[in-house]
Amino acid sequence: VVFALAVQTDQKIILGGAFTQVHGAARNRIARLNGTIPTIIMTSLAGSGLSGSGQFQMFLSGEAGRLYRIEASSNLINWITVDTVPSGPGTIIYTDGSSGALSNRFYRAILLP
């Protein structure tokens, strides 16, 4: 389970959470992803956590009036679209209603043209 992520200035991603491996490599609750990223996250992650009902939530600060595609992966290789969310002024709140049944899921937000 990933509890936090951050995109660095070089577009590498830092993950923190309750995991001991990422893509088959041993990691102790923190990992840096060095792969290339498509036009991702012109937003900033304002926070993440579990809702009162145990579902994953993330809070994104995005460009008002734009659409973001939320994608999920269990292995950081194969990504599926789970939602498309519009941004208004303030924070975008995304809740994954199916996350409670999953043991491992990663997320990313992609700014759509």
C-alpha cells in the first residue's frame, strides 16, 4: 500500500508506504522510480490516505478547468484508467471505491490535452 508519493524536479517519483518490494526489487517502505513518465502530473499531490470507510483517497492541486485521467496499477508497468476528473478551483479529491479489496495498488494523474 502506498501512503505518499512525490514527483521530483527531474520527474522521478518517490513512493512511501507499507511495502517491501517494488517491481520485484526489495525495498523497505520507500522507493524511487527512475522510468520515463508521459505528460504526467502538472498537479501536485496535496495528500493521500484512507477514507472513513477504508477506501484510498488522494488530494490533488491542479490547473483549474482541465481534465485529469486517474490511472492505477498493481505492478507499475501495466496501467488502467480508473476515472477522469475535472479540476476546478481548489483541491481535486479522488476516492477509489474498489481499493478496499486490493492489497497493492499504485496511482498516477495525467493532465489531458
